[in-house]
Amino acid sequence: MTTVQYRVVVAKNDERTEGPDDAAVVFSAPIAIVDDAFDAVVEFMRGRLKASGDTGAILDLLKSGDVDVAVRQLASRP
């Protein structure tokens, strides 16, 4: 099982993070692109959703829809 960390950047030095610091895959997105219609695959292809780690795991996670849900939930936190 691949460990994943999600980051939503609110402002400089202000990130909302979920997941372990030593995660195998890390997704990062600016809060400005996250809304109810957020599509992780589209934003990844546009280069606005960044990902690091194993490419196969990144693509599997994007395909599963888990990234969409996790990033939206993280962005909706106060």
C-alpha cells in the first residue's frame, strides 16, 4: 500500500496537510483551483496539481478519484 500526503496551499507559509511526512506520493495544489468542480486529473494535466513520487502510484490514485475527494475535503477545512 502506498502512503500519500495531500497539501493545499492557502498562502505563503500556510499549507493544509493530511498524511505522513514520509509519504511515498505527495500531491500539492493551490486553494484557488479547488472548488466543487475540482477534477484532479484535469488539474494534473494542466500542471496546477503537482505530484511527486512513483509515477504508477500517482496515476492509479488519480484514476481512482481518491485525490479529488481528499483535496476537496482538505480545502474545505477552516
